[in-house]
Amino acid sequence: MIRVVAVHTAMALVEPLTKIFKEELPEVKLNHIADDTLIQEVIANNQVTPAVRRRLLSYYLTAADSGADVIFNTCSSVGDIADLGGGIAPIPVFRIDYPMAVKAVNCARRIGVISTLSTTLEPTRRLLENQARIAGKEVVLVDGLADGAFQAGQGGDSATHDRLIAEAASRIAGHVDMFVLAQGSMARMEQRLSELTGKPVLSSPVLGVRGLRKFLKLD
């Protein structure tokens, strides 16, 4: 049986991803490594620190040592480290947001990037720009930062979290053809934002797992 280790910088996606894997990749054994001090340090410093980089890379190596066949990186804020880890770990590191980025650049030219953290915007933008270059396409990226939404969500105020995301999307809806949700934890807003703005909205969890299935050649 193929074994996948999902590496998380927060706890929000552990349970949802377990459910998605059971539905989309039931033939794969999934384990998790989660350390929410990683995203806390990224937020506190407004960047991925050397200490976060070292710890994350050590988790990749731990996953490989445990017998994993693939590492599934679930945090877009550390996407650049996931790319780096692919050249350091002895097994592939697959980014949860990679299939979303590929689909976005193939379907739209003006893409709104919605995020609740400023630290997630730049890594997501770089991923989209890189995929556009690979596809030979030009894209216009428009930032939609839902400032304060992450903190509201962490504090248990889901209503404020959702409202701030909706407001961020509404502000830029007239300038984009499609939205991407930069964090997997925002996936439950996908349908609501699409109905609110009339624009397609992509999120990473289901697309990421389906992309991993294709990567593993299980179709």
C-alpha cells in the first residue's frame, strides 16, 4: 500500500483531509505530522524564518524515514520550502496547492488571490506565476487580503472570519475572472464566494488530493 504523510503547520486541515483521502484515495495509507508552532512563528515574524525552514525540512526527512512514499505539504505559506524539500528529501514533496494553480492559469487570465494571511499571498502568487510561465500564458494577479480573518477564525469567531473573506472577494470581484483561495482552511467558502461574486472559485484540498492521485498514477 502506498503511504502518504501529510505535513501541516496548523491543525485545521488534519480532519478534513483525512475525510477527503478516504473519499478520493481510499487505497492510500495516510498519516499526519502537525506542528502549529510553525505557522505561529511565520505569522509573528511575517516570514518563514530559518528555524521554521529547518524544522519543516526535518519533518520531511522524518516522514521519509518512517516509510512514506510521498510527502503531502498542506500549508501554502511554506510552499517555497516544500519546493526546496523536494530536492532534499529522498521522496517527492507534493504541494496541496499545485493542482489548483495549474487549473487556475489554464482557465483564467485575471486571477484573484484571496488569503487571510499576508504571508500566504506571495508564495501563492509565485506558484501561479511559475505555472503560468510553464504553460506559456500571461496572468494578472489581484490580491484580496482578508485582514483579521485568520485571527477571528483562531479565536472561534467563524462569522467574522467568513464575513471578512467575503468582503475581500467582493472588493476585487470586478477586476478578476476567477478566484483562488490561498489557504486550504478557506475551502468551505468556495461555494459561498462563487454565489456572491458570480465568479468561479477554486480551493486546494479536493483538487490537491485529486492531483496527488494523478501524480501517483492511480487513475
